[in-house]
Amino acid sequence: MKNFLPPEELASSLIAWGEAKVKRTSLQLLVLGFLAGAYIGFAAHLATVVGTGDFSWIGLKKFFIGTVFSVGLMLVIIPGSELWTGNTMMTAAFLEKKISFVQVMRNWFWVYLGNLLGSIFLAWMIVSQTGIMDGVFGGTALQIASAKVSYEVAGHSHNSAYFFRAVGCNWLVCLAVLQAMAAKDIAGKVLGIFFPIMAFVAAGFEHVVANMYFIPAGIFAKNFPGAGSASGLDAAIIDQLNWGAMWHSNLIAVTLGNLVGGGLFVGVLYWWLYVRENTSSKLGA
């Protein structure tokens, strides 16, 4: 007996998975999206803590951060919630004509909003209410957030760089979701999630829901003098970090890139490779 689904069965399961998502009410999608935003926020906070301090090997530091960040998708998938980045694969069910464009947009709207609210709530709770971030950890939060809205991206167009980083990110994230769907036990799901998530974080890619936590966490940390001094950043750089910059310097480009990475390179291509031909042959028969 196989303990995983082969690609053909997995692609068919992706269609049924997309159909199931449009059956939830808007309120359910909002609440499940809120939970997923908080779960990714827990992982982002953990990554902030682990990433604080100097490492002799930069690559090793990124590996450790990616290792702990994988907890977020495990919390999303195994207990169950709605994450917008994974839901971009609903394009497969749409192309198979099992769900409508309006149904896809309704799901994406409420889940995206829920992810945003859950991420910002957790950032506010951890940064403003616990006292954990008034010091070196707050300094790390400021460094991360400021880097994500920085206009300096190694000579490349800022939004273009973040767009392509986001494509790579959600390509891997959605493969992690597929591998978790393919596994038939908890251990298999954990392993299927761990490696692609570790890879996207260590590679330096951009995830819109993670950034919904990272950037607000930095904005809230600006209120702590201890965090500002611990960050080592100039006041002018810290001043650039605000709610407007979160959108025009990061989230818009990252959202579009995540949509392409998951919706096109996973959802559309796996439908085209494994589902479309089977459907056509059945109709021909």
C-alpha cells in the first residue's frame, strides 16, 4: 500500500481541493484566514528570535531561520486554516471548470483579508503587549522590516526584484502544500512541508503573508527606543518604515509574484500536465 499519492492522483486531488474551498462561507474564510495569518506570524516571530545575533556563516544562519519558519505552514495545513498563497493553486480547479471566477475571487479576497488581520494582530500582540521586543529582538524586527521596504536592491528595480523573489517563494510554498497533500500520515506531511519552506527562506525569497507580520512588527517596534538603538539603523532609514511603504514598497509586488509562482507555475502547469489530458481523453472516449 502506497503511503503517498503519485503525481496523477495528486493533481486530481488538487481539483477536488479547490472545489471544497469555495463551499465555505465568507465568515468562515475570514476566520480561517485570520488563523493562518497568526500561524505564519508565530513562525515569523520565531524566525526573528533565531535570526538575532551574529553568525560566522551567513548561509547557516539563513538555514536555521528557514528551519524554524517551516513550523508556520505545518500549523496551517495540519490543524487546518486558509492561507492565500496556497490558495493561488485554485487556478487548477478554475481551468477544469469546477469553480467559477467569482468563486475564486471571493475566496481570495476574504482569505487575503483574514491573513492580513491575523498577521497584524499577532505583530501588535507580541511587539506591543509582551515586552519581548524592547531590545535586541526588537532591533532585529526593525532590521528585517526596514530591509523589506528598502529601495536599495543590489542595482535592480526594487519592485521587479521583489516580484521575482515572490515568484520563487510561492512556487516552493505551493510545492510544499502539494507534498503535504500527497502524504497520508503526519510524519510525511511534516517532511513534505519542511524542505521546500526551509529552501525558500534560506534562498531569500519573499512571502506576502510572512511580510504581513514582519513589516508591522517593525513598525510597532519603532516605538521602543531600545529596539531602535539595537537595530544599528539610522533614524532616516527607520522613518521610511510606515504603513504606506509596506504596500507600495513590498506587499503589492510580492502579492503579484506569489500569485504567478503558485497560480501559474504550480496550479496551471500541474493541471495542464496531469488533468487536462485525462479530461480530454475521457471526453474523446
